[in-house]
Amino acid sequence: MDLDALRHGDFSKLGEAVTDWEQMTKKLADLKKDAEDNLKAKADKAKWAGVNATVTREFIAKTAAEFTDAHTQADSVTKILSDTRGELVGYRTQLNDAITRGAQQNLTVIDTGEGTFTVTGNTRPDWASDPGGKTGATDQKAVEALRDEIQGILSKATESDKSAAKVLQLLVDQAKYGFADASYADRDSAAAAVAAAEKLARMAKNPADMSLDDIAEFNRTMGTYSGDSLFAEQFATRLGPKGTLQFWTDMTSAHAGARNSELETMKSLQKNLSLSLATASLSDSDAMRDWKNDLVAERNTNFRATGSMNPVGALGSQVISSLMRQGQYDTEFLDDYRKQVFKADKGAGESNTDALWVKGYDALDLVFGEGNGRDPLEGLFEGLSHNPEAATHAFESKSDLDHMLATTPYTDRGEPLGRALEAAVTGLANGDTSSVAPPHSTTQVQIMANVMEAVAQPHGGADLVGKGLGDSFGNMAASYMPEISQALNGPHSGAVFLTNSENPNGFEKSVPEIARFISAVSTDPAGRAGIVFGESIYTAGLTETHLSNPSLFDGSPEQVLKDIGRNAGLIEGLVAHSVADNEVQGAVKGETEYNNAMKAKGDYAKTWISVGMTFIEVPATYGGAAMGGVIGGGLATIGGAAVDHIMGPQASGARDEALYQSAHSYYDTRNSVTEQTVWSVEEAINRNHVDLPRDGVTDEVGNSVIEGFDSASEFLSRNKERPNG
């Protein structure tokens, strides 16, 4: 920065810009609130159909998100501009003060252009006659001190100016269309993020030079900035796609067999690197779009550790997928990468996937912790599990879904595949307990129907449950209790079995598949626990909803409660009869394992309630707009209480022993579901002060549960082959 530019700088224009941005930020805050509270909230509650169910809903959701991003970006720009202006004004004051002090010492400062300047001493006439005194020249030390002071001020002002321009440009470049979500409190924080990225990228280009202390520092910095948009993009683009994959190849080779603290450091590094790259992938800058395209193009490249004598390294896809296990990657990027990897996997056939990805890579271990990363589908599925939109895209092709399920007997990918399927059909990312589950789309309902059909296949379909998928299948069944209940009770049961699903009748033609699916999943302890909790939460929610607003059902409260009770008995009866059948065959797992699964699933089931995954959101058709207060309060309360009631005294003190953990036999199970359902009715009656004959209602509900439970045996017999015994 030129000396005169700072010395005489007029920052009023910059001040006006700051004021304009402050006003813009306030206006965008209002628009953001309006978009969230009105536009998106109303769209979420609306009952969409046809094109509107996909195109319009998605457009509204993204538009609302853009207002949020616009506010975030404007706020960051405002703070960076304001901070920079404050710094430059401060440096101008420091510069003028220094020049004034220099003048008092007879020093003159002159701008010589292009960022240079001189400091000279003034000569007074009376000094010429005194050669032993001041000698006509000022003290050279004073000249040098002033010069260094001014140079320091100009350097800091230059850095402030340049770094502000740099980060502002990077912010704007984050999104080709729309706005970025990067948030910064001031110029320093944004500049520090960019500087950290540049430093780490330089280190990563020479991993052989990194000591354990260097790696620890590298990891700490990456952990600090892994969610920072500017840091992530700058790190990824400066290292480059090939450099990124080579860095991780070298790291896994150099630290193969890591133990104790070294192992923990490397596990943490893999997590933070994955999170950082996921953040980077969300950038839509030209450089990042090229990075993503080039990374996918490296999927078949042979990456050998630097200095390795082994000609066989790791495929690019193996390295890429090993870095996808954490974080939410960009949907479009996941779509592009997934298409290529799916194509290769399908080309090998269902039973040869292990030969395609694993054999020949015996020395390869790209994952610190569980697994070795040789099968790129495992890491890809983990990546999909954190991005529900991309997961839905991945499995909307029945051919792709069927292939991936069929490969599980020959691979170890069952568990991550299950988590990816959960994300695909629920719309919730794995581990996300802060978002609200969206209504099931028509596409999601069809994927769930296809999953049930695959499991229902008479020759080997049920075996999928034992390939690491049982737990996820149970969770998926829990999420689809409304659609399952409508299918089991007929096409005109929507007024009782409420849901905001875009396709509540999507399982109408899948009743036999539902029966066989529930039967198969019931053989897995965690899967069975998921169905039990899902049914219980849904039943509790239905009773609360109908008794708090009787106008939802054009009939007597007794009738709707009987229908709910019969449905609960039917679903739990399908579970119980299937368990009994498998005990005859010797295929069911022990009671202890099931009890442990119930305990583990209990707390998880409560998160379903908090995110709205299994309790009711009443469609507008059935008075949903009037039910908002109940949905937010009563349903959450009674759903959580239902879980506590199942879990027993440790959770609620409601019984001497937990309901379902005491179900040693068919009749114990029947008694448990009857008591659970009757309890839900009693709770709803008490909460809503409903004037109903208590004994008569509970008796009718209990009988309805038993009726449904007992009828499940015949229902199951009509839809699958069962053992004699």
C-alpha cells in the first residue's frame, strides 16, 4: 500500500458501504425469518401431490435455505468490511502520528510510489558552523527507527487490505448461483482460516517430512477448521485432487499398524480430513467444481505410497471412499461418484464383488479402526448415510437396489448399506437428531416397498436380515408404521391411521410383502426391537391425536380406539408368531440378546420422537393446521412415555419389570402389547379429560388387541410358508 494512499485515505465511502451492508443484513434477517416461519413451514405442512410433491416442495425448501445463506453471507461481508475499515483507520492514525513525531525530530517522510518511501533528516543552517555538534545531519538511528515503524504500519495495512479483498472474493466464489453459508465475525478470523489452509496444504504435499508432533498439530488445526468453508476449499484446491489422495495413501502406509496414542491420532485425522473434504465439496467455486470432477476421474488410478516397491497400490476409488465416512458431501458430487462406482460393482456381478475390490489388495488398509477400506462401497454407503437426498437418488433404481442387497452375502457391506437405506427412506442423516423428518416422498415410499419385496422373496430374501441389515430394517419399519398400518387395514383407513406421507397408500399392493418382511426382521433382536418401539410410539401418538381432536374421525371414539388396538395387536402378533415359528426351526436368537437390543434401542427410539420420525403429523386433509399445538407438545410427551413404559422401572417406575423384556412366551407377548395399548388409551383419556366409560373402553381396546394379535397367525399363514409345530 502506498504511503500517501493510507495517509490521506478517505474511508468515508467504505463507511457508507458498511452502513449499506448493515441495513441489507437486517432486511435479509427479516426475509430469512419470513421464509422459515411462513414459506417453508407452510410447505412442510402442506399435502403435496404429483409434480408439486417433488419439484415444488424441493424448490421451496431450497429457496428458504437461500435466504438463510444470503443473510449469513451478508452478515459476514458486513463484519469483514467493518473490521477492515476500523483497522485501516487505525493504521492511518498510527502513520500520521509517526510522521508528526518524525517532523518534531527534523525527519521528513516522502512517498516515492509503488509502495516505497524515504525518511530523510532536515539540515538547519546553524548546524553547519558546529562540526562537533549535530553536524548538519540527524541521528541515523532515529531515521532507521522511524523508517522501520512506518514500514511496519504499511505492511500491516497492506495485509489487512489484501486479505480482506481475498476473503471477500473467496466468499463470493463459494456459490456460482445464490449464496454461501460461510460465517465470520471479522476479517482476522476469515484470514486466519485461509492462512491455516495454505499452511496445511504445504505440509500435506510432503507427508514424509511430518513427524508425529507435526501430524498432531496438523490434526488439531484441521479439527478446528473442518467446518469452515474457506479453509476447506483452500486446503482441497491447493493440495489438488491427486495430491489429496496421494497424501492419504502415504499416511496410511507410513502409519500402518498404528497402536495406542498413534492409532487414536490417525483415527482422529481421518475423521477431520473427511469432514474437511465434505465441507469443501459444498463449495461451488470454479476451482472446487474442477476438483470434484478431477477427483472422480482418479477413481481407477493406482496410488502407490511414495517409495513403495510394491507395484500394486490402492485404487483411487478405494482412497476416495475411505475419506467419505464422515461429513455430508455435496449431493451432485455423490451422485456423480456413486454412478461410476455402482456401474463398476454391477459389472462384476453379485458374487464377484469381493474379487473385484478386495482380492489382490491384501496389504491395503486405508481405514484406521474398523475395516480396511478395500471395498469402496462401504465408505460410499457411509457417505450416503449422511446425505439423505443423495441416498434417495442412489436407491430409486430398483435394479441398483436389488444388486446391492444381493451382494451382501459376499461382502461386509451390510451394515453401512443399511444405514444408507435408512437415510434414503427416512430423509434423516445417520446420527442427525436436530433436524425434523420430512414427509415420506413418493420415491421414498417406493424404495421402502422395493426393500420389503427383496426381503420377502421366498428363496433367500429373509437371509438379508442376518447380513448386518436387521437393525436398519427394524428402524425403517418403525418409520413406516403409518403406511404399513394403512396397508394392513385397507385403502379407506386413512382417517384412523394418520400420516403426512405423500403416498400413504403406497404399500396397498404389498400386503404379503409386509407380512413376510416383518416376519423376517423379527428374527433379528435389534430389528424386532425397532418394530416394537415403532408400533408402540405410533399407537400412543394415534390415541393422543384422536382423543385430543375427535373431529378427525367421523365416528365414535370407541370405534377409532378399537381400530387402533386391533392394528397394534396385528403388527405385534406378526412379530410374536414369527418368533415362535423360528423357535420351532431353531433359528431365533436368545432372549438375553433380545433384551439387550431392547435396552439399546430404547434411548435411540426417543430420538425418533424428537425428530418426528414415527409419531403423527396430521395432514391438512384431516385438520392438520389445527393440530400444531398437540403435535409439538402432547405427542412428544406421550411418545416418550410409551418408550419409558416399555423399558420398565429404570425408565419410568411404571412396573415391577419391563413389559417386553418379560415376554418369555407367546402369551406373555400378547399380554404386554395389550397392556401397552390400553395404557396409551388411558393416558390419552386422562390428558385430554375425555368423557368416556373407562372400564368399557379399556375392555374393548384390550379385546381388539387380542383379536388382532390372534388373527396375525392366519394372516401370516396366508402370506408365507410356515413350519409345523
